[in-house]
Amino acid sequence: MAERLVTGDKAPAFTLQDSHGKEVSLDPASGRSTIVYFYPAASTPGCTKEACDFRDSLASLQASGYDVLGISPDPVGKLAKFAANEALTFPLLSDEDHAVAEAYGAWGEKKNYGKTYQGLIRSTIVVDPDGTVSLAQYNVRATGHVAKLRRDLNLDA
């Protein structure tokens, strides 16, 4: 399992395809912070709840200087359907070989119903404009995560 990132680490660079097949990169040069969140599977109940929470908070997050990127191991076609069905207005990125998830410490051992397997660990990493990790959260809960993240970033309004 890859090491988890901590505050102060340099965020690994990446370029992935979004739900439209367009390449999207982490861009510290944008002058904005980026919330990179990893979710296990598009169109599942928990992932849908979390994505819709990000969608519903997107305008206020962007107004506070934060962009949002969602990353899962789903193929581009599944992401396109998910984005369309839920009216998601931020990039969903396909990490089918989970290389980016591994680089961010968001891929590893999971347990479910007594079985142990390798999979995506629901995680959120906030990357400052200079490419430094300012917040790293692992094993987050889908429900209520965006509200907690807003509190952790002192964005309550």
C-alpha cells in the first residue's frame, strides 16, 4: 500500500481523462486550491450522495478559491453517465489502473462483510496553489463529508 499523504507533502502530479474524454491535470499554477476526492464507484448510493453534496456546494467552494476534482477507477463512459444522471458540474476523472489513487495513498486494503481485498479508499486531499498538500483525509464517510470538509477548511457560512 502506498504511503498516505500528510500536510506539507508535495502533491503528486497527474493527468487523467474526464467524463468527456478530455485530459485534465492537477494545475497548481492556476492560483487556486484543488479539492481532489477519491470515491470507489460511480452511481452507487454513497458515491452519489457525496458527489451531489460536492455539486451542491460547488459555487461556494469555488467562490472561496477551491476547485473540485473527483477521481474513481471507473471507465470514462461510466463517468459520463454518472455526470449526466446527477447533473455533476465538476470534472470526474477516470483512474482505471488506480495509479493516481496509489500515488495519493487512496488505494489499499479494505474489509467488507468479512472479506479483505484491495480497493479505493474514500479520501480527500486538498492541494494548495503551490502544489502542497494542505489537508489529507482518509476513510472519510460519504454522508456529511462535504459539510465536515467545509468546517475543516473554515468555510462555514
